Amino acid sequence: MSNRTFISMVANEDLSSMQYKIVYVDGNNGAKLRAAQGVGVLGVLNNKPQSGEHASVVVAGLTRCVAGGTVTAGSWITCSASGTGITVSSGEYILGKSITGVASGSNFQMLVQHNGYRG
């Protein structure tokens, strides 16, 4: 059985085609697709909301995530500039750890942990 922690907030842009991508809290207290690589994030979008609708975001626990490159099981994961999960480089924010490995564009299992910035 999987334990996940979700939070709900308003989608401040159309996220209907962004399920399992990485989002952040914008300046208007809503969810937006993360558009900068390696920086702090909120979590992984779990549904397909249009702008103004309820966004469900996984902030802890197991979730699917879209791979932005080849992901190896056991890799630390951060966010790409397109909101996909990629392997962390030095100085980037660690959102979690991949549980499965996949090719770019596929969904992988990730344990969202919010481990801070990699040294």
C-alpha cells in the first residue's frame, strides 16, 4: 500500500496536459508548471486541471512522474525546465528518488522526499 500526502490549490494556468509533471507555488498562491531547472518545487501534479480548477499535488510519498531524460532506478530527481523529472546535478534541488528506471518521455515511480539542495 502506498502512502501519499496531497495538497490542493488552484491551477493558475492550464495544466490539463501536464499530469505527472512537477509544479510550484506561484506568486498568486496557485500551482504552475515549474519552468526552471534544478530549483525548489512543490511536488508532482496528480490530476489534469484547467486554469482556475482544483490542482491535486503529491508533496510526499510515491507518485508517477514524467521523465525528461533517461532515469535510472535509485537516482536523485530534480525538475527540468519543462517540468519533467531528471537526474540531479550538483547545486540542484532534490525532489525525490526514482524507484523505477525509464527512457525519456515515459512515466517512472518516484518517492517524493524534498531532500533540499545537492552539494
